[in-house]
Amino acid sequence: MVRQIRKTKKKKNPEIKLIRNSIIAIIAILLLIKISKTIFFIVVFSILAYVLKLVRGKFGLKPVVLDTLHFSTIMISKYIGIPQAVLFVAINTIVIDFLTFIASDGTFANFFFYVFSSIFGVLVFDNTSSVVFGSVAALIYSILYFLYRTFVIPNPPFQVISKCTTSFIFTFLYLSFFGPLVKLLMTGI
């Protein structure tokens, strides 16, 4: 009888722990939003980038679908500021790539490509919707990445084209679905 009671207590503990951690996370999120939306978005986007790059580094995956870094950079450039976007990209390309052991020759190139394309898209197409200025930024990133990976570091063009195409498509999809939500959070609350 005592064993059965102990077993049921052990089964409840993970559930209680999950509920407790969820409540703590919700409170932390609400506090971050209340204190500073800038800090909130940089923290959330950085955690997301770190976790996805950790998965990539641990399992050797290259999940372009999961790569929200360019979308995050575009949104931070537009709604928070360009210096914060540069800092965000530096943390999430250079620092996190070294921490997750996936740093390569493309780490510094990606830093430059993300920063340049995002700033260009936001500055030149500032008065348009997030889908327009974000798609321009995604297109510029894809072109720069293609040129770098085919001419500077020769790779088979068909592999590079597939990476560029999926990067553009998923950045466009993130902008279409989550861009208005980020705009609402940054300007409406």
C-alpha cells in the first residue's frame, strides 16, 4: 500500500513541476513585456535562435525551416532599432555559433548578410508592409548568400540555390504570419 502511494506521488511531481515552471515562465514573460518590449523581443528571439542552433549543432541538421534569425533581425530593425538589430545578429551569429560549436567560415559572412539585407530592406522600403520590406531583405540575403557560396567558397550551385530558395520562402512565411503580430505587440500594446 505504501509503495502504491509513493508511486502515485512520483507521477504527480513531474506534472506539478511542469505547471509551476509554466506559471513562472508566463510571469517572467509578462514582466519582460511590462518592463521593456525591446528586452522582451531580444531575449525571446535570442533564446529561440540558441535552441534551434543547439539542435542543429547537436544533430548535424540544417533546419532552414527552423531558422527564424533573419525574420527576427528584420523585425528588430524595424520596430526596435538598427543598433539593437546589429547587436542581436552579433550575439546570435558569432557568439552563439561559437557556443554551440557550429562556427564556420560562413558565420561572419552571415553576420554581414543578415545586417546589410535587413537594414537595406527596412530603410529603403520603410513605408510598406512588413511582408514587402522583409521580402526585399530576404531576397537580398539570398542573393548575397548565393554569390558568396558559389564564387567565394565554391559549392555546387544546385545545393546553394535550394538553401537560398527555402530561406526566402520561410522568411516570407514568417513575415506573413508573425509580422503583423509583432507589429501589433510593438505598436499596439
